[in-house]
Amino acid sequence: MPRFRRRSSPSPSREPVLSTPRRPEFSGDLMWCDFVTALSFLTLLHVPSMTGREPTPVSLARSFSFFPLVGFLLGGGSWGLALLLARTTPPFLLACILTLYSVLVTRAFHMDGLADFWDGLGGGYNPDRRLEIMKDSRTGAFGAVALSLAVALKIAALHALLTHRLGSPLLIVPAFSRLAMVLTAYKTPYARKEGGLGKPFLEHMSARELRIALGICLLLSAVVNPFFTLLCAATVLVFSRVMKRGCRKWFGGVTGDVLGAVNEMTEILLYALGAMVLAS
């Protein structure tokens, strides 16, 4: 019998697979999510994002862009408290209240990093041992002394500023201290091989986040006090450079505790600088 070849049905034309279009890099909802991530990470305030999803490592890195803006908002809270209580509260007591406010609104997050930083730096003799000490939840002698001095120095500097009715540093300094975190983190390796809280921030950070953070900090601060802005910018650039080099030598890189310590030390340095220069 003759064999008839079965006619195959025409295969449907294959539609080209279209990749999902990338979201605009500067879309409003994306920037809002990055700002909310920064706000939630640096403070006890939690604002719902538009996506409702957990932040990804990339979004954590993008949140560096808004660290100075969060600092400026925290400074606005200090400035508002100072205005509200200035007529009824002595300057020293008001300085204590503002210091307490900064500790509470940030959940003492950076203070904890400061204590761990100095415990590790003072108690260890090589990077691995220092990182091991920093991971210990207990506070040692170096950490306790560092915390005590940090609170005392911050209160003393704020007292001098409040006595001379200088409000601009209250707004500007928290923004620049968060900028110092961004500058220190940029192109600095993460110290812990096993990972940690700060690793997702550092792995995906790019120059874009640094440029945005710099622009936000400089523009907002220059509106408040141009002279003090220039002074803070120069100080932060030098200090963050020193910390980058030091942290590579002391720890092999940076950690979340190191960035928290950088924030606290920068705040103290800039408040003291404002008290010496502006209040003299």
C-alpha cells in the first residue's frame, strides 16, 4: 500500500519573548521606596512602601541616596524641639533633651555601633580578633568609655550652640553625619566574610547613590547656612577619607557597626566645630 505522509499542521508562529521593561531609574514610586527604606533603617519610624515587599539588596543600596535627607529630617525634629522649649528650658537641660531625642528616634542604633567599634579597636590586635570582639553583644570598657564621652561631648557642644541661639547646626549636622556614612561605605569592602547587616548595602552601591546623597546634603544645607555648609563639607570629606583608610587597616573593611560609629563621631566633631567657630 502506498504510504501517505501525514501532513503536519502548521505550527503557530512563535511570538518574540519581550523582556519586562525596566522601571525608570528616577520614577517617583521607586524613589519613595528607597527613601522609606532609608527612613526605616536609620530611625524607629516605619512608613509603608508602595510595593509592600521586603527591600532587596539593590533597593537597600539605593537607599544610601536618601541618608542625608533622613538626617535633615532628624535635624528638623531637634530644631523644632529647641524652638518649642527654648523659652521655658535652660540651655543645659535642653541640650540633654535633644541628645535623648536623637538616641530614642534612632533606637540608639548608631550608639551601639560606636561602642562595638571602640571595643573592637581597643581590645583586638588584628582584624579577625577585632571583628570577633565587635560581634559580642556585651559592652566592654572601651565601649562604655566611648559612649560616656560621646554623650558628654554632644551635650557640651549643643549647650554652647543653644546658649548662643544657633539653630542651623541642629539641622545641618545630622545630614552631614549621614553623608559621612555614605562616603565611608563607597567602594570600601565589607569586612566580614560571612556577611552581616551592612553587606547588602555595600555590595550594590554605585556612584549614583553617592552623587544623589551629596546633592541632597549640599543643596538643603546651603539654603540654611552656606558658610557652615562649606565647613562641614570639607571636614566630612577629610574625616571619611581617614576612616576609609583606617577601617581597611583595622578591620579589613567596614561593617554596620563601623558606619554607625562614623555617624556618631562625625556628629560630635561637627557640633563641636560649630560651637567653636559659630559661637566664638
